[in-house]
Amino acid sequence: MKSYQLYIAGRWEDPASGEWFETSNPFDGKPWARIPRCNAADVERAVAAAAAAFEDGAWAQSLPAARGRLLMKAADGLEARARDLGELETRDTGKRIAETVPQIRYVAEWFRYYGGIADKIEGRVTAIDRADTLNYTLREPLGVLAAVTPWNSPIMIAVWKIAPALAAGNTVVVKPSEHASASTLALMEVFDEAGFPPGVVNVVTGMPEEAGAPLVSHPQVAKVSFTGSDVGGGKINRAAADSFKHVTMELGGKSPQIVFEDADLDSAVNGVISGIFQSNGQSCVAGSRLLLQSAIAEDFTARLIEAVRGLRFGDPMDPQTQIGPIANRMQFEKVLGFIERAKAAGARCLCGGSPGAAKDIGAGMFVEPTIFDAVSDDMEIWRDEVFGPVLAITRFDSEEEAVRAANDSPYGLAAGVWTTDIRRGHRMAKLLKSGTVYVNTYRHVSIASPVGGYKKSGFGRENGLEVMAAYTQTKSVWVGLDRITANPLTL
């Protein structure tokens, strides 16, 4: 069994407590690695290292172009390690190797994108209403960033936060989920080999109350960027508020997919499958609510069930596997609980609804792709985030009815619209209260396009140029141009 160490100030270290905890493979249920169980003492060392790197030394004195070159080196290193890191993430999370390796290869582009932006972060000269004074602004880094990441795509979400933070000149302490820490620790080898100065990027691992809480409340942490549940986000936001930290929250979702009668139904079926059954629904933007126009509801549902019933369970390390296990025991039991309560509430289970079966799975935690119909808008299965392969269906007649049903949710992360009427597509995009709206596609992400939510799905944005404002602060500089400054009391 492999034992990992912390990465603090460019060194691999044991936790202060001398304690580790085991992480298990979701496919066979067997422990395969030991993860450091950090406490406040480890957090203190990590934040101190990050603060020292920000205030003084090679990183603090580096020019923006030099930061950019380091990020470019990190891109090359991540790309070269994509296969190994993908296998590690699959072993730790159960996410299919067919997803993890291509995802990590693409994530390397985040370093290139923000490496190119590093020397283009600029202030401006302002046109003030005084002839005797010059005013200009500077964009400056915030300081130490606490990046708190989830278990469903650990490396991708970590890089989304790290790359723009470093491009702006900040330093980072990453706290990955206790359910999936191994790949984030292995990612630190990329920064080490690229030549980042000690303390620029650090990792602490462990339980939320033992490592996460001391990190987000630490007085030297200037910003917290969190991706995870709305419950966890609420706790972190309250803790960060006590010391007036900058905060970005990318939280949960209960995203609707709306299929109109004029849609290309085959494309829409594939889009719905992508939205809820790819990655087992363990995605913040999972399209877990399906709104079908009444005229095509029966036909569409039949096509969807036929497509889902042919999906293959299996080892996520096998490229041919289509459905892998749920990422951890806690989530497996949570998903099954949602399914049983939906049945008890009167929702009609059209397919799935049970633990899945695959050859040689040992204690693997599989859940069948599950579809419920006869769902009312007050049911838990319609309103609450499951974060699993569970789809709830309702029907509508008019466009207005679809908008009301889609927006009747405490969440607003994403939405999908399927129609061949381009005017309707644009109307819906404007009316839907979601941070991302997909029209005739679903679940895409790009370096250049911002990601974030409305309502309980969070605030602030990741990705694109827009995110740079979240990792910098504005300084206004005033310069008097007159040779002599007048005495204001004798004017």
C-alpha cells in the first residue's frame, strides 16, 4: 500500500500528527493508499510557506512573463503525465479511464492559456475630471489562495483554480476532498519539475473539520475558492466572512434539460445521456431534471430507455466500460437512499432503481442508470441534488410552462434546451436562470468560457478572462502634476 506525504514549501513531509487514513478503490472496495491526516499544525506550515513565497523571494520578485513561462512548463509536464495521473484518478474515484486521461490532457491547456495571460494583466489610465492630476489603476494579486476541491474531478478542478491564481502572482494551498486526494498530491510533482519556487503551491489533506476548517479561516488566507455542495459552501462562506476574505463558490445543481417537440430527438437522447449518465451523474452540471413536451414525451422516453438499457458496467480501467462505480461508499448509499424514497413517494421507476451488476466487481459500488416518471414538483427527487445516475421526468405543453418549471428550483448552475427553432433557443437562453445554458448540446467546458451558478449554485466564475478579476484587486494611484500643491485652507 502506497503512503503519500504532504507537499509544503517544495518538500515532501509527513503529517504533524503522524497519522494517515486509507483510501479505497471504488471498483473492488480494497484500500490501496494511505493519505496524510493533516491538522491545524500542517495548515499553519502550509499557509506560512505560501505567505512567505508571496511576500518575499523568487516568486514575489518574478516578472509576469517569467510566471507565464513556468505555467507553460507545467502544461508540458501535466501532458506528459496524463496517462499516469488518469490511472491514479480512476483508481481513486472510479471515474472511467476513458474520461480521466483525455480530461487531464485537455486540462494542461489551462496552464498554457493562463501562462499566456500572465503578462497581460493590466491597469488603465482613467479620464478623471482634473487637469492637474494623473490617475491610473493597477491590478495586483490578492495573496494566499485556499483552493478547496471536490472528489469527482480532482485534478481538473484544482487546475481551474491554480492556473489563474498563479498567473496573477498569488500563491496557493490546495485542500482536496478526503475521498480523493492521491491525484492532487501526485500533481505536485508537475510543479516541482517545472521549477516553481518553494511555497508557491502546497497541499494539505485530511478531514474537513481537521484540515479544511483551519485553512479557510486562517487569517493569512486572502481568498477561498470552493467547489462542492451547497451545504459545504455555506459553512465555508460563513467561516471566510469572519475575516472578510474574497470568496468564489461553484456549488451544486439540479439542472433541467428541456426537449421541445421540434427537436432532433436522436441528438436530444444523446445529450440527455451525456448530461446525467456520463460520469454516473457525479457532475455539478448533471442534467438531472428532464422536461419533455407532451407531444413527444412517450416516444422520447422509449428511445431513452432503449439506449440506457444497453450500457455496459465494468472495471473503469477498461476503455470499453460505459458505467463505472460510484466514487465512494457514502455517495453510493446516498444515491440508493434517494431512489428508495422516490419510489415510496409515488414516482414511477421506468428503468434501473437498483445496485448494478458487473463481472468481478468485488465490493464495487454500482448503481443502475435510473429513470423516474410521474414526478411532481414537490418531490425530493425533483428538487434536491442526487449527484448520481438518477433522472426525473416531467411534461409540459407550452414554452412558458417549461420556463416556469425549469426556474422553479433553488439551484441555477446549468440548463439544456433542445429545439430546431433558433429563435426559441435564444429566447430560452435569456429566460432560464442558470449560469450556463446549452442549446442543442450539453456538458461542454472550455478554458475561455466562464463557469458558475445562480442562486444556491454559487457565485463568482471560474475560467476565461473573467476569472482574472477574482484573483486580483484594483489599486487606484493619484499623482499631482502641479509644481506646487496649494494650501486648501487659503483657497
